[in-house]
Amino acid sequence: MVVVNTKKILVLTGVALLVFFLVTQPTQSAGIVTNIIDTLKEAAEAVITFVRTVFSG
């Protein structure tokens, strides 16, 4: 009997797709990574602003 580890298969498939896109479309991949980093930065700044506002008043 073969036990299929779905999580492992999904992770390996995701990594394979990531490598494929990095090799075949490096410029677009860099743009996507930059957009993700910018979004995370904006979210962190929003949380910081919220916390400062809560504790300043």
C-alpha cells in the first residue's frame, strides 16, 4: 500500500513551479517579489501607525 503525503506533493509542486518561473521569466518574477515585499512593508507600516495611535492618545 502506498501512502500519499499530499502536503509534501503540494510543496514540491509549488517549489518546482517557482523554479520554472524564475528560470523562464526572471524579470516578471522579480517584479512579483518586489510587489510582495512592498505590500508587506505597507502592512507593517499600517500596523505601526495603528499601535502608535492607540498608545499616543
